[in-house]
Amino acid sequence: MNVNCGVCKTICTVNHDCILCELCETWHHACCENLDKEKLKKMGQDDKPYICTICKSTHDMNILAMRLTKVWL
Ligand SMILES: [Zn+2]
Ligand SMILES: [Zn+2]
């Protein structure tokens, strides 16, 4: 894996817990997204697409919901 975190712009390595935003397709360190191990674990079990905080703050949530419907189906 050789991608940069969308928050701090440093490289996401296998040594980090990283999470992929389904909307902008950018990887983020879990810690940069304020996700602790417990939250990460829960999200893994949910199997729902992850939306990063940047997308959440820049997109209207209704549009997000519409776009993600096809992902969830
Ligand atoms: Zn980061
Ligand atoms: Zn995003």
C-alpha cells in the first residue's frame, strides 16, 4: 500500500489502521479520522461504506444517501 492519508497527507502504511472513503476513494488513518480500535471494529462488522469527515462536511447528506444507495444494495 503506497497511498497518502487524505487528512495529514503522510503515507498510509500497513502499520497504521487505515480506512478507505467510499466517496472520494481516499485512504485515511483511523487516528486522523478520530476512529479508535473499537469504532473500526464495529464498522468492519457493519459492512457499510465509510464516508470520511471531509466528505461529510463538504457534501449534502441527502446527496450522500442517494449516491450510496447503490453501494448498499
Ligand atoms: Zn493521517
Ligand atoms: Zn471522502
